[in-house]
Amino acid sequence: MSSIAAYYNGKSILVTGATGFMGKVLVEKLLRSSPDVKTIYILVRPKAGQSMQERVVDMVKCKVFDRVREEWPDFQEKIKPINAELTQPNLAIAPEDVQELLSEVNVVFHCAATVRFDEPLKHALLLNVMGTQQLLVLARQMQKLEAFIHLSTAYANCNRRYIEEVVYPPPVEPKKLFDLVEWMDESLIKEITPKLIRDWPNTYTFTKALTEYLVQQEKGNLNAAIIRPSIVGASWQEPFPGWVDNFNGTSGLLIAAGKGIIRTIKCDTGAVADIIPVDVAINLTLAAGWYTAVHRPKSLLVYHCTTGGINPFCWGEMEYYAMSTYKRNPLEKAFRIPSANMTSSYLMYQYWTAVSHKAPAFLYDLYLRLTGRKPRMMKIFNRLHKSMTLFEYFTSRTWEWSSENTNMLMNQLSPKDKKVFCFDVRQLHWSEYIENFCLGTKKYVLNEDMAGIPAAKQHLRKLRNIQYALNTTLLVIIWRIFIARSQMAQNIWYFVVNLCYKFLNYFRASSTLGH
């Protein structure tokens, strides 16, 4: 058995953010690789009208647990939910639950965070920074705690182009910001946010940088580590290729492009798309948890979980592989034929946005109004445009991350551990991965049956015929407006047509003589 899997057997693990994308994969991997794990405590809060119990029921029903469910139908007995709220004092955990956590927990994996780029600064501080501070207070009292693992992001220091595996001091002490937002009006905080976050692109990356510093300063005697994954994408291998369950970031853009809703994206096609499969990030996280607990490093270690420096892949390549996949395996009820145009030119982006986004959306909404239905396409496009604007910072730049600690950790693993907890991205084939990613958005996010592909292809053929008809109509209209009414335009038109006809005859005669 692998040393890492053996370590987690018999242990009690606390996971925050377990109902999120990465949290579910972490819990699933623990249950599957270490079936004798004692208990997995998960901190859950009521959300969107759902109680804690309802959210946990939805979580264990998720397809990501299908492999565990086959081997162990009652796996949920190992999961113990704790009602908690990271933004409340003492995490709002009941006293009896606090006592159980303090006496039982061996390892903490802190995955919870708001991942919205446009989150108001006060809420981002409350959840990402103050929530972590409250969790650290609890962790320092845990009698059996062996490791505290904090999941950050590789973009926490994206204001630097070369990023080392160290915690950089932030421009302002977290406590000073806490004091500031506590009394300040929300509208005033919003107004001064750009000055407070300085050269960070959004509140998410800024608060993640603050949180890292806070973990370093307030961990006390805890054995702690920080994991910095880049853009987390669908699974590579585990629990099965292409698993993804959300519209966030890359998956949302892929779906919008596959549906033909968006056709132009502002980005640098030569910039590195630093996407890390979710299972790779989780394998590294579990390996770091084992190493931190067993080897007890003297100082807090930071691990970069990225692909750009080891197995680089560009946004332009992603466009090609994604569009090829969606044409072979189209999404159902596509708005238009999948096609994507990536450009770094502001003027070209604005032009294509007007021509291929706003105009079709306006015309489609007009059609819906005329047929007595509620218009929706402009609203969808505006939301997508906002998301693309927020994402643009990361698609137009390339960063370089050092990986000494990650390489050191890999060298510490036995051959068995390297196989069971693989995070060696040199073995990743991007064409295959992007194809599985796109198919994953179809199967797991949109819940579309692969048996419906022939019908989806028929729908694309119908859209192609409509496009040909529209182009022909447009050509006729242009002829009637600009050419038929002008003698000079007619002369030019006839000259061009006659020239093309003569060239065609010349090549045909040349071909005949050659034979």
C-alpha cells in the first residue's frame, strides 16, 4: 500500500469547502485511496435556501462519488457534517461540535473561499481572510493536529511575473484592513477598493495574498503548508477523465463557445494557458499533507501546482482543440455553429463583439419579442462579456513559477505513491485532456446524453443551412443597394466577374494541354 494512503487510514480529517469543486474531489480521493480513514468532518453552511443536511445529501449523490459508491455503498457514514459559517465569530460552530473537533482532528484541509473575481472587498476579506483566521484559532487548540494545509492560488502574487515558493509580505497588514472595513460604509469601500488592492487585478487574488501572509504569521506551532494551484480545470484521470461540475472560469467559456454564443475572445494566443487538472491539484495537496505531518518541516512550505513551466500549452492551441471537439461532439440546441476567434487587438475585439455577439443577440431577442416570448440572449451575452472581461487579465499574460518544493516533494514519494497520487504533469497530453474537458462539460455540467450527438449534428447542419441562406440574402441586399443603382459599381463588378471567368478558362485550357 502507498505510504500516503496508509497515513490517512485511521485519521480524522477536517475539510472546509467540501461541497465545492476541489473539496468534493478531495473527499472522494480520501475515501477511495484510504478506505479506513476514521472520519471526514466537513464544515457546511446553509446556502441558497438549502439546509446543511440538504447540501450534504446533494453532495454525496454527486457523480464524482460513483466509483466509491460501487466499492462501498455506505461511504457517507465516514462523512460527518458540522454546521459552520466562516464569516461568523468562532465559525458559529456548536460547543459540542467544537469539543469533538478539538479532541479528534489530525489533519485540516482548508479549501473554502469565495472564487468570484468581482466579490466586494468586505465580503472577500470576511470569507477568505477572517474565515481563515478563525479556523487557525480553532486549529491551534486541536490536541492531535499534525498538519494544517491551506489551498491558495498561484495567482495570489500575479502582480509579479516571476513567483517563488515563498510568502510575500502584502502592502497592508490584514488587521488594518479588518479595522477599516468594519466601520466604513459599503459604497465608500467600493469606491476606494482599486486603491486598496493596488496592482492586483481583483479582490480574489488580493485577499488570497493577504490570507497566505496571515497563515504564516498566525500558524503558531502548527505544521502548515500552502498549495498554490493555477487555473483548476476538469479531472485528468480521477475519478474519471473530464469530470467538472461548474460553469466557473474555463468551463463556462468552453460551454459558451461550444454553444456558439461567444465567438470572439480577447486574449494573447501565444500566452500560456496554465490549467491544472483538479485531480492533480488534489493529489499534490494530499501528498503535501502527508509530508507536512510525517516529516514536520522547520518552516512553512509553499508548493506551486502549475503546468506552464513543465508542460506549456497556449490559449491558441486550446481554441483549436476545443472547437475541433465541439464540432465532432456538438452540444445540444446550439445557438450557432461553434467557432472562436481569439485576438489581442482591442479594435478587432470590439468589432467582432459588435458583429458576432451584440448584433445576433439583438436580432434573436427581437425575434423572441415578435413571437411573444421573453428576450434573453442580450442578458446572457452581457453576463458572459462581464466574465470574459474579468478573465482577460489571465489570458493575456504569462507567468513563471518556481517549483523547487514541488520537485522535492515528488522525489520524496515512493514509486507506488507516484502512481496513486500522481502530480507529474509532464505525462499530460493536452489534446486528449482538452477533448475530455469539453466532453466533461457536455456530460457532467449540462447533463447531456452522448446518444444525442447525431441529433445535435443534425441541428448544426440546419444552422449551417440557415447561415448560407442569410449570407445569400445579405449578398442580394448589398447588390440591390450598392451595385444595381450605380453604373460605375456595375462596370467594376462585371470587370471582376469577367476577369475571374477568363482566369478560370485559362487554367482549364492549361490543364487540358498538360494532359
